[in-house]
Amino acid sequence: MVFMRCTFFFWFIVLELSNNILAQNFLTGIVQDAVTKKGIAYCNISNKSKTFSHITNEDGAFQLSLDKSQDVLVINSMGYILQEITVQNGQSNVKIELQPYPIKAKISNKTNPNEGIDILLKCRETILNTETQKAKVYYIQQSEINNQPVELDESFCNVDYTDAEIKSISYKNGRLACASYKNNLISNRRFLLLLMNLNLTTNVESMPRCPFHLKKSELEKIYELELVNYNGSVPFYHIRFKAIKDSKFYFSGEVYINKKTYLLEHIELIAEETRKHPLKPGIYEPTKPLSFKIVKNYSAYTSQLNYVSVHAEKRNVTDSSDLAFNSKALFYFYEYDANFIEPDFYFLEHKNDYHYILSQSFNGAFWKTHSRLPYSLHITKNFNYLHQHGALVGFSDSLYAKDKILKNIFSNFFIPWDSIK
């Protein structure tokens, strides 16, 4: 009788999960720039019948589930006119083109000294008054040396943050694919030090400074600001900034600020060949200037992070080698009290998603059959290389390795990941 009850309970779970999956239709698509026809990376797509949103990958591709016979999608990306489209349940593919806001004029602070400066100062005060928030985050990083994939890291974690900084990261579960380069293991997760050391309102000695670090008189001397004016009414201020003095010590970039609330909506920070970074020398990573870009995108009116991306590049030229490093990391932010978004994961309503993730077997078969939504064509290509030539480390599973060096390193590799939210 006990066996029958267990069997019945097991089949009940399977049937409930299967019914949920069968009732849903998955819509795939791409969001493109209507002028250039290029995919728009990390574009926000909201479903009006649900409480959460999706983000396109770096190719502009997306996938989401439809529960109703008809759904309305809201597509929004910084610098583009918001668009709403209606999709039918049963529809499997869609191509969406967004029109960029038409630019009317660009006003430089060389001719209008106060243009943009007062906006930045008001935004800074708003950033300083934001409270610490908690989010669940899906994180993926890929690294290459001389165009050879050496690492693909995928993790789930909890993050505490404000508008100004990432305060803490607590890793929960994940998996790693890696390959050795010239008999050396390369791990670039420490590129995340760039993000952890970034504070938008407080100067950190190991990082370049940005406009929010400066007083009005300093802004006027150090930065050239460009306030972009658009035809028609737009809900944001768009300011581009470039250091005209000591550029190796200051970020250039651009920022979008909400006109009503002065909340930060989007910021891009670019450092070119700077020595102001927190990365210490390591294997194939000498003390050389580093180029990197950090992008932070927020939900309008709520000040909640949508995503953060970090892209770092370094070149080491010696008598015997010319090594080019390229590392990209992306954080997708989710509401802390909500499950991770389908169709990447399927959950029963009463089941905690971290418990579910921890129960999955991150082995070679899982890597091949469970591609995540953020996987671009480039990431998929890199994974195929790592699968054939490197090692796959499931953080809660055994090692799959064709690389002898990595097999020795990870033969007893295990991390006791935490399933408590």
C-alpha cells in the first residue's frame, strides 16, 4: 500500500507538470532595429497578462510562454519608441522592429554650460536615496583567449544591491564548462571585481571615476556633456559624457534619466586602456591596461535592476606571444519572491525554485538538451567547443571531461550549493 501511494503521488506530480507544459504555447522571436535590421540586445518584453517580463539575448532573440488565446506584448528598449503587439496562442514565431527615437539636436555643455549638469546632479541625489533591494539572479559568463573558448560559467545567486552598487553576491547553484589554453586553466570570474568595485556615487580608488562622483565645478572642467534632444515628447533625458582631461582615469559613456522622477533608467560606462582597475596580475594576465564596459539597466519608475553586463578586454604583447583576452558576463535580475521565469524552468507552485534547481543533474546530457534563453549563437558555438575539447563541471554532479589537465584538477570537485532562498 505504501508503494502504491508513492507511485500515485509520483504520477500526480508528473501529470500536473505535464498538463502545465502542454497548456502553454512557446513563442520565439527576434527584436530588430527598424533602420539597421540588427538584433536589439537585452530588450525588455512584457506580457500584459503576466506580472513578469523577458529580456532578449545578445542576438535580439527571445522565447516566452503564452497561456491565453490572445496576449499583448509590450516591447521596450532605451532609445526606441515603445511598441505593443497582439499575439495569438498557437503562434510560434514573430519578428518585431522597433523605431529609434528621431534625434532633433545635440547640445554640448561647451556652448550651454549648465545643460545636462543639473540633471546629473538631481539624478545623483535620487540614487543616494534609494534603499537596498534583494533579487534572485541568473548569471552567465563566457571567456576567450585568442578567440579560443576557455570558460562558460552559468550560476544562480542572490544579490543585494542599490542603484549605486552591487553590495553582495551569494551563489546558490550552477555549472561550469572550461578548456585549458596551452596547458593552463584560465578562470575569469574575477572580472566580476569590476562590477563589485563599482559605486556610481562614491569614488573607489581602484576604478575610474564617473560624472556622478563629481561636483558641479569638477563636471564643468573634466567632462564634455552632450544632451540629446529628440523630435516629439520622450520620457527620459539622454546625456552622453566624455572626459576631456585625464581620460584614462574617467569613464566615458551615456545615461538615460527619467524626466519625472530623476530615477536612473540606463547607464553605460566605458573605460579605454586604463590601469585603474582592481584585477591583480595572474597567469597570462600581466599588469597591463584594461578596456571594459559596464551596462546597468533599470525598470522605469521602480528603480529595480533588469540586467547588468560586463565586457572586459585585455591584450598582452610579448616577444613570444600575443594574447587577446575577451570576457563577457551578464546578470539577469528577477523578483526575489518570484520563481525564475519560464520557459527556462518549470515549477509546481508550492515548490521553491532553488530546491528544484539543486535537484537537477547538471551532467553532459543536461548541458546539451537544456539551453537557456540567454544563449546566443556565439555562446552555443563556444559551448560546443568546450563540450568537445574541455570539461563540464556540474556543481552538484560528477565531472564530464575530455581534457586530461582539467580532469585532474576537477576529479574531486564538489561545491555544497545552498537551496535556501
